[in-house]
Amino acid sequence: MYSLELTKPDGRRLILYSREAINPDIVAPSPFTEPLNAYPHLRWHPLRGEWVTYAAYRQGRTFLPPPEYNPLGITTDPSHPTEVPAGNWDVAVFDNRFPSLGPIGDPPSLIVPSAPAVGHCEVVVFTKDAKASLGALSLAHIELLMEVWAERTAVMARREDIAYVLPFENRGAEVGVTLHHPHGQIYAYPLVPPVPSRMQQEAQHYYEARGSGVLQDFIIAEREAGVRMLYEGEHAVAFVPVCARYPYEVWLAPTEPVESFVHLTPDQRLDLARALKTVLLKYDGLWQRPFPYLMAWYQAPVDGKAHPEAHLHAEFYPPYRTRERLKYLAGTEIAAGFFAMDALPEEKARELQQVEVTVE
């Protein structure tokens, strides 16, 4: 993997990645010439015992622009720059202009505790092709993206103020996407957020009691059951979990426990890329149109400690309930955190299993 780090006119970093050497004469563009000079902050939620981040300036970010004003498209006219340059790169990462975490400013004085929103937010442009999708990219390109996720995780892990790194992708207006160009984000948090924290606690308790990983054993059980599997490779699997909370929810993971993208072997990364591409092609093949989803990659905390209980994996949360209706969180999910499913995982797994795909 080759990379080139540049600085934008407004001071943000841009890192270009490629499978071949990158032209060092590339100049980093930006639609903005001056720093944002606005700062997010945290407020304590006393009833839930958790922090909430506030960044009101995010209301001003670009919202579903027409193709000719795509800020993630390559710059073709220097007088109207976008976020990325032309050139021989494959994946681009830049500091989010409208971050929910970082840079650091003074928090307001309130009736609840407040704090600076320490952390970092990056945008990951998957490809220069605005009409592509993650699932349409080649296996080699998806492997490169996973190397990028690993490199960015390692970089964030070296910061003492970062505790957790979450790569994710929102795809489709149905899940709140504001730009259609294939891209994802990386959030680096000052603490382990509530969802991965709860997952990590359960994994730790399971490992201490049994000496093996909870997801590792769950994968063995799903493979033995066989009815919900979507992909079974030498090093990776994908399946609709028996406990799915969303219709068409899919989990994707290496078969053996791996703490993070940083720890993947080349063989694991290749098979994981094949599993990911298989799932995404099945999603789009089932609906015969772009399938909306949230893809979240869960890793071990970046606290410098060994985490044998952790198991890198992705979870997909599609909003669709049926072909005509959308599944959104309702009263019992939002108010109680108690999920209610009106579709069996086995039924949705069969639908996805019947979609034939070719992964090249």
C-alpha cells in the first residue's frame, strides 16, 4: 500500500492511498480556505449515565447536492475545488470539515457537566467513481480499503486521548446519508461508546468463564446450524444471526478471533473482502436497486492492552422490513431499548441465500 499525506488550504489533513506509487506533485484541494473555528462539546446525560456530543454547526454541511456539485468528486476546475484531487489514487481520507468530535474548544457552563469533545472524525472516500458502490469495487480495492482502515486505526491508537476507533458506512438517504458518493467515516472516541462497551463487557465475562470468545463460539454454532449462512470461506464468514434485531441484518467476521483490522493476516483480509463483497452483492441483487444500510465495524479498544476476548466483525443494519415498507425504530426500541421483530431471521436468510452472485 502506498500513501501520500497532504495539507488542505484550511489546515485539514488529506491522505491518499493506492496500490501503486502516487504522484508526489498532487496538491490537496478544499472547498474552504479558512478553518471552521467552531468546536463540538459533550454534555452529561444524568439519567442514562453517558455523554452526548453537540455540534450544531453540522446543520450547515452539504446535503444531497446534484452530481455536478459533489464535494467528494475529483476536482476538475481549480476555481471550484472539491475535497479530493485528480490523480492516481484509489482511496482518500480527510479530516471531516464538520466533525462531531474534535477540535478542542472550551465547553459551555451548564446545569449538567460538560467537557471538550475530544476525538477525531475522518471521511473515507472509497473510490473516485461517484457512480460506484462498495460492493461494486474489485476484491483488490476492498482489500486496500481494509488496509486503510487498519492504518487509520493504528494512527488513532497512538493518541493518548483516543480509546475506541469505529469505521462505518451509511448508505442511502433512508439511513441519513447526505452525500451519495461511495464513502464512509471513521470516528475516534475519547472513551469506549455505550454499544461497543456493552459488547466488550459481555465478551470479557464470556472469555473469563469459558476461555474462548463469545463470537468465536457463536460462529461455530451458526456454521453447524447452517440455515442462516451467506458466506463460508477458509478464513471468514457472513450470516444472518439467529438473534437479528433488524430484517436482513448480517454479521461478517473472520472465523478466528482478531482484535482489529491491524491484526488481520493477508489471507484473512482477502477472505474478509470476499465475504463483504458477497453480502453487498446479495443485498443489491435481492432488491434490484441500491440497498440502504448502516455497516459498523467493531474492534477492540485501543488502550494498549491485549484483548483476547475481542473479535473484529461488521454488523449491517438495513432499514427495510418488506419490499414496500421501511423498518424504523419504534416505541419499544427507542423508549425501552427492547427490540421487536416481525420477521424471522431464517426467512430473511433464505431470501438472501437465493440471490446468486459472482465475486471476482
